[in-house]
Amino acid sequence: MSDDLGTTLVVILGVIAVVGVVLVVGTVYLLRRYRMPIQGVAAAITSLVYVVSPVDAVPEFPLGPVGLVDDVAVILGALFYLRRLVDSRRAVPRGGEPRMLDARPRGRGIGRR
């Protein structure tokens, strides 16, 4: 019976490690690709630290799966925040000003030559 428990724990720790690596690689990719400001870097790092840290607002040990709710909420909050930052960075070309719609007509119009 202890072998089954040990195998289960190893599998769970392996899954947690893989998810952590995917989160770190994804975060680094987004931060480098879109040149995130310091707020984006802070949100990504603090959310990863919170998820990995043993101190939680809702502990997993006594509450079981319910204790993962705060971790999921932190991850989702950070993802939505980073998504908004990425969308705002996409709207700004690398060396220029934000793209805005121009209300002036283009081309030949009335009174133009």
C-alpha cells in the first residue's frame, strides 16, 4: 500500500512540476516578446510565487481540492491582466505612437486636388 501512495505522490509532484515549467516558460515568452512593463513582470512573478509557495489564503491540506480555488483565481487574474497588457502592447508599434483611427477622409475629396 505504501508503494501505491509513493507512486501517486511522485505522479502528482511530476504534474505540478510540469505545470510550473509551462507557466514559467509561457510567462518568459510573453515578457520578452511583448516587452512587458514592470507591472506585468511583477504580476507574473508574484502570481507564480504565490502558487508555488506553501502559504495560501485557502490551504490545500485540510480542505482538499477546495483549497486550490485561490491558486486558480490568482492564475486567472494574472492571465487576464497580462492579456490586457499584451493587447495594449499590440496596439502600439515598436517605435511609434498608438494606432488610432483617423477621422479625416483620405484621397481626393470635395475641394481637394
